[in-house]
Amino acid sequence: MDQLLPEVAVDTVKVLRRLGYAVEFPEDQTCCGQPAFNTGYWNEARPCAENFVRIFKHAEVIVCPSGSCTTMVRSFYPELLAKSSFREEALAVASRTFELSEFLVKVAGVTQVGATFPHTVTYHASCHGLRELHIHDEPLQLLRQVEGLKLIEMVRSEECCGFGGTFAAKFSDISAAMGTSKAENVAATGAEFVTATDPSCLLHLQGILGKRHAPTRTIYLASILAQESPPRQSMGQEKS
Amino acid sequence: MSQTAAQRFLQDAAVKSADLVHREIIQRGMDSYDVAHLKGRARIKDWEAARQKCQEIKREAINHLDRYLLQFEEKVIARGGHVFWAANSEEACTYVKNVATRLGVRTVVKSKSMVTEEIHLSPVLEKAGIKVWETDLGEFIVQLRDEPPYHIVTPAMHLNRGQIAKLFREKLDPAIDSDDPVYLMGAARRILRQAFFAAEMGISGANFLVADAGVIAISTNEGNGRLCTSVPRIHVVVTGIEKVIPRLEDLAVLWPVLATSGTGQGITTYGTLIGGPRQPGEVDGAEEFHVVLVDNGRSQLLADAEQREVLHCIRCGACLNICPVFRHVGGHTYGTTYPGPIGSVLTPHLNGIKEFKHLSYASSLCGACTSVCPVKIDLHHHLLQNRRNATEAGATKSSERLIFRAWRWAMLHPRMYALGGWLMRKVLRILYDLGLAGSILDPMRVWNRYRSPVPLPSESFRARWRKGLGAN
């Protein structure tokens, strides 16, 4: 996100600040370790996780605009660091780490963030957010409060888009076929935008939709919530 | 050199995932399953409580497998049945073959059983000159095609009725002139009825082995299971040791939950309990009754505390049905007896991690399987553990090990990470401006084969943060 989708992080900061939160970005942070962990390289992932815990242990709340990275910290750090000297701190950090929409709705108790987005939008329920963090209705509650936004439900909104991290590279044929099915379900809604709680799903979908020259564009949830004035382009085509 | 299982998987997956006719057939089948499954679940007052109960029953059984199996054995023997403990496929097949040859069996009718697929029993019997009939309609169809079952519950779900009519015309009767399902079923039934009455031996599996009652429990829908187990003189049950459950009353929840997860039915059409050969005064039942308890790697899995619960599986097929990978690559691509998520978890244990580790990576880890498993097996986390085990066993590619070691180094050095990110974006932008996206020079060519290139912003978030965004 830092490297490929900076706009998503910028928009997350915007939304949080608008609601009155002071936002810090510890600059020595890198990756939570998920790519290595998911590929079976737990010994390579562990020092990244320890690094994360060390950097974030003093934060009051850690908000992450990705259900997948949040899952890594909250669901997998306790297992990955079970025998590490960072175990206790990891559990504490895990309990204070939230995906953006769950932070807004469940922790801050906010559904109205003062956004305007006069477009049709369909929502893809990203797997990690849905099944690991049990985020069901939170993003929809936020979207329903956005002025001008019309939500259109897609069929199989809870079926995986096919990204899956290294899966997309190791099994690119399957990943692309799954992405194509998802893209067809997205297209069938006729919505202008598809949104989700995970930038990685959207990065993959954007690529699939782009290759098909489909009219639907991807936009991350925070980027919708950050909109106050006329809409911008899809997050990928953003010029900064 | 012949292809490895992993190479074959990749090749078949590429073909199947691009096969739109296949996708259409499977999608339609799964759509109707989804509707039935949700309707079935709604019939159960508290589905989560039912899953919880099933998990507890299976956990108790697996944790005391030794005791419950012995209890089951004792009851069966007391009623005049035979119990054979087979350590592996070979022992199991040899036992069944010897029973058949000793008693002069020439024809065998089988009801659906995945364990007999796992141990490859039919080829062993056929080699001994015995005719084997699959009598489950789906199994009968794939047997005619000389194929393994496509799915553990619905073996022929990859075929539409037109394909089945053509198959019947070629293999059964050239006069078959309709693809009406009832007509086709009638054609199969006429042939199978003759087989039932010719057979000296019936072979079945078991959905459960009930320890306290000493009976096997079978759930079927077509009635062929009852014919297989009661018409021939000899009944042989071939089943895995993990199928045992403690009490008869456990079926009160396991039977409906299995049916709901398998097909969306409240309960299957037939529920059969058999505890031995025909007793004096009884009107039906086999004269001889054998139970073959197959281990075949299960004890080893039992010893793995982290993944022992994989033995809870009741083979309902729900994880296959919901799996987006299965829906796109289909059952045969896996090249294993048990396809789908449960197969990807189980097969490395039963058939070797080296040859079958690729299946643990062939998942996006979406977790849909875990969310539907009626005995709450943490399937997608076991896939993660399998991946970790493969890495720790040194079974992964050395190039990949090197990449992740370099990756770790970069992630622990934020300046190098930032520099690397900047460099990568710069290089890719130059390449793409030259029109080289997807070419041999493009490190993202695998990605770009099916997708438009990733966005390449000129500044990272951390650069923008430093340039003023950071001021609260």
C-alpha cells in the first residue's frame, strides 16, 4: 500500500483526521510479514512480526486499511509468536489492531463520516475481513451513510476474488479464472465502482477488469469515505 | 521422466479453469446445491449449536479411538461378524480378495465408498477375475467412463444429461434415444437389478461405526446400499478407523447434519444400521459379515496433535462445494481420491508431503471451507500449517528460500525497503513506457498475463508523509 497504493493510506489519514483523531505513521514500519507467513516461511515472517510489535506497542489504537494485514496481526501473530519473547506484547498489540471499517463502526461508534459520493457502488466482501475478523455489515453501514451513493448488491459477494497472495503467482491460471468469475459478477451489477476492505483484492480485480476493458472501476473503501467534493478516478489511475 | 503430481495439477488446472462448458455445468450444480444447503440449514433450529455438538462427538471419538474401536469390534464379533484391521491399502485389498476367492465369488456389487477408492480395491478384485459393479448411479456412470469419482458425494456432477445419454448409448445399449433423466435412470436400473441378483458379495462403506451398539450406519438415497448389503450372501464393509462414534444416540445429530451438509436434505432417504450377519429368525441379511478397518496413514495423523482434528471429517463434501478453487478446476484436477479443501489437507498426510505439498498452496486461503465444515475442522489453517511443514522439511525450492531470506533482510531495513520499492517502481515504469509489459524482461509478467499492470505511483506513502502529510 505504501509503495503501490499510497492514495489508500492518504485517504485513510484524511478520514481519521476528519473525525478528530491524531494520526501517527511510524516511519520504520515495513511489512507485517504475511507474504512469508502465508507461503510457509514462518522463520522469515517472525522477525517482521517482532519488528511490528516493537514499533506499534505504544500506540493507543492501530488502524489498518486492510483486512488482510489486520488478520495477520490479530489472528496469526499470537500463533506465530507463541514461543517468542514478544508473545505478551504481541497479544496486547493484536487486541488493539483494527481494520478501518471495524474501527469506525465497532470502536469509534461512527457510521456517518460526512462523505459524498454520487455514484453506484457494489461491495465485495474480502475473505480475511469476513471470515477471520468477522466483519460483515460494518462497511455497508458506512457506505449507506455516504451521500449520493447507491449500493447495488452483487451475487456471490462473499466468494473469493482469487487473489490469495503468492497464490496469484503460483497458480496464476486459477487465480485469474476466479478473478474473471468475480469480475463477471461485478459487471452484472452495472455499478460504476466496486469497493472492498482489502486493497489487495482490488489491485487484483482492477487488473482483471482492466484487461477486459470493463467499465467498472475499483475504489478502496477509505477513498469513498474521504470524498467530500466531486469524485476522483479509480485508485489505480490516480495521478499524484 | 514422467510428470510429477504438481506439474500435472498445474497443467490440468490451466485447462479446466479455462473450460467454460465445465464451469457452466459445475456452477449450475453448485447453485442448486447452495439453495438446498441454505434451506436445509434453516430447518435446523440452531445450526451453530449442531456443528458444535458434532465437533464434540467426533473429538471424543478421535481422542479415544482405541477404546471405541475395540468396543465396536467386540460387539460385531459377538454377533458372528468378522473384523479385520488393515494397516494399509495392500492389507485391506488382499483380505477382501481372499474372502472373495475362498468363497468362490465371481460378481461383486458395490455401494458408494470413498475408502475403497482410496485403497484401489476394484482393480485388485478385477485382476482376480471378479466382475465389480458400482451401483450408485453416479459411481456407475464414472465406472463406465473408466474415471475416478469427480466429487466425494456426487461422483458424476461434471457431466450433463446429454453426455450421460451418449455414454449409455455407447456402453450399454445403442437403442438409447433420449436424455430424459428418468429414462436414463431406468436404463441403468434394468442392468443393475440383474447385477444385484447375480452377485455373491456386496461391498459397502460406512458413514459411521457406532461403538456402543456395534453397528455400521449408512446414509444413502438410491436404495442401492440396502440391496448391496442384504441381497448377496456376503457383505464386506470397508471403512476408515476414524468413522467410529461413541453412541447410537449421536446419530440423532450426525445424520441430519451430514445430510444437510451433503445435499441439503433433512435426512437421506435411507438410513441403514447393520450389526452382523443374519441372526436366527431374521428374514434378511448376509450370511457372512466382514468389517475391514483401514488405517492407511490415519494413525500417523492421529499422532499429529496440531492436525488430528482432520480425522473428524464425515465426508459430506460441503467444503468442496463452497471452494472457489474446486469450482474452477474441478475434482479430477486434484489427482487425488479426496479432492477440494479436505483433500488438500489430508492427502499430504496420507500420500506424502513431498509429492502432494503443492495442493496446500493451491488455495487462496479464503476460509470458505472452514466456515461450512459441519464438524468445524479448521481447514484453511491446516493448509497454512502444511505449508510451514513443507518449508521446515526443506521440501520447497531453493530459489524461493533465497527470495524470502532476501525479503526478510529488506523488511528489517526500512531504508533498503523504501529504496527497493522506489527502484522497482522506477524500473517497471521505464519498462512499461517502452511497451515491454508482459515481455520476458518484465518481472511482473505472470501477473500481467491475465491482468493490466499494477499502478506505479511516483511517490510512496512514506515520501508523501514526510513531505507534509505528517503534520497533524
